[in-house]
Amino acid sequence: MRVTSIADAAIEVVAAEGMRGLTHRAVDRAAGLPPGSTSYYARTRAALLELAVRRIAELDDASLTVADDELAPTLARFLHAAMTTGRTRLVARYEFALEATRRPELRAIYDRVGQRFRDSCAELLARAGSPDPARHTRMLIAWCDGVLFDSVAGAGAARAPELAELELSTAEFVALLPGGGAWPVGR
């Protein structure tokens, strides 16, 4: 689908060139489309930003499917994939997050799309037995974001953790949450 390839190209452009590099022409080039194609599907820069943010969320949602008995290993695989095969998407997500601090219209889109992911995590934690899924979601996402940032853009980027280390760390973190030691985490 052309809209999907435009969104994917926008993500690549943002990750490679930053927000200033995101133009309709740059996305056309990155997607291998004739000039003007991106403008046809996303008339404004705001529409293009929303298209890309929604695509990031769609890809993140698709990559986080958890069986009830595999919370920690699934989260570890999600983190590892984000650091490796999803690195471009992750870097673009950081660019969008920073831009959202300066642009209220993007903040609204970013928060709305991000809430879907938070709701999925809360549902996941509730199924796993969390006594306070909303609070535990906030803690889990903050921990995951810290691990991801450190491993891709922070000082830890020189030696990102391997999957086995992430599996151990994730199981340990989940066990530290109140009641988490009793949750089925796949340890």
C-alpha cells in the first residue's frame, strides 16, 4: 500500500536526517515514488508527521504480543528487536518525542497514539496479575524506555545488551514490581 510505504519512508528520513530533513520531497525520494506522491496522501507536514507516528505505533503494537505465561521473555524480545531490527523506528520515535515537546499539535498525536500502547501494556499486566496495572504500566514503560535509550542513543550504545541479558534483566525488573514475584513471567 502506498500510504504504508510513505509512512515507512518518513520514519527512515527522520531517523537518518532528523526532523529538519523530513520534507515531502525527501519522503518521495526515500520511498522511490514520483515527486508529489507524498503530498497527495499527506497534504501538510502535520499530516505527514501523524502518518509516521501512527505507523511507528502500528509496528510497535504488532511486535508486542504476549502469552499469559511469557511476560518477561516477550518484553525482552521486544526490547532486543527494537534495538536491532527496529533501531531506525526507535531513533525516529525519539525524534518525534523531542519534536512533540515543541509542537502542541504533534504532542496531541504522539500522546493519543502512545496511549494505545499504554492501554495494551496495562491490559497485559492486568492479565499477568498486577494489582495496580496503570501504575505498573508507567513503571514498566519508563524502565523499558530507559533501557532502550541507553542502548541506542545513550552512553550504553557502545555495548547494547544481548537478548540473554535482556531476558534476565526484564525478569528481575518484573519481579521487583509489587506482587510481580508472583506473576507468571516466564523465568
